[in-house]
Amino acid sequence: MPERDPPAHNPPRPPRMPRMRPAPGALVVDVPFRVPFHDVDAMQVVWHGNYIKYFEIARTELERRMGLTHEAILRYGLVCPVVDAHCRYLSPLRNGDDGRARAYIVDADRSLLIAYEIFNDTSQKKAAEGYTLQVALAVDTFELVLELPHEIVDPARDAAGLPRFPRDGG
């Protein structure tokens, strides 16, 4: 009998990124930018890691408009690091292109799920989309905090277009 090649191993495909849309009434921020030379690689295309930087620019503006800046969160003894980030690349941004970073909250409970879209306004194409997930940690111990003050949760849920949680005691 002739020898057979072993069956090819097909590694599992990574899960597809869920489609995220802002809820009606959600706060959506758009931050324009022009791609600088230092953001591109030798092919004059934005290096993949810089898309996360564009996410950060939009997220910072979104949090500023909600009144939930890093400094405001620190006043409650908390920090909110990104613990998960995902980016799906769709069409390249190039040196000198006009771009726009969009951010909006998808969910706000014990964690904050923010969705992003990066647009190439020069080519009129969506360049990337993705999300980040943030959690709250106690600033002194870095332990996970699950009971967040309403002063943090309420503005985040308002910005997401989600109803506020009822307060204990009526």
C-alpha cells in the first residue's frame, strides 16, 4: 500500500468581532486627525499598533465629555485600565491622509465596553473597527472593584444611551 500524507491540521479560526452599533441617544464622538509621517511604516501605511493609539484619542475625548477623565476617576480611589483590546483592519490609512476616530459606549456595568471606528476621510473608506474593555481597580491595591459609585456608572450609562440602574432603598 502506498503511504499517505497525514491529514493537514486546520487550526481553529479566531472568533469574528461582534458588530457593535451605538444605542439610540448614545454619545458618539468623532475626533479628526491627519496621519503624521511618524505613524507610518516603510510602505507609507499606518503601522498596525497606531490604530490602538487612535482608539485612545477618541476614548479620551469621550471620557472628557462624560466628565469621567482619569483625574475624576482617581478621586474615587479607582483606576480603569484597558484589559482587552481588539482591532479589525479594513482599509489602509497612509501618510498625510485625513482620518477620524469615532468612539461610543456599548455597555457600562461592572466594566466599560467601548466600540471604535477609524475612518479614512481622504479615501472615504472605513479603515478599522474594534473595541476595548476596561475594569475598575482600587488605586492602592489594584484589586478588582465590582461595586462602582453611581457617580461613575450613571454618566457612563447615560452616554451609552442605556437606562440607569435603580438605587438601593428605592
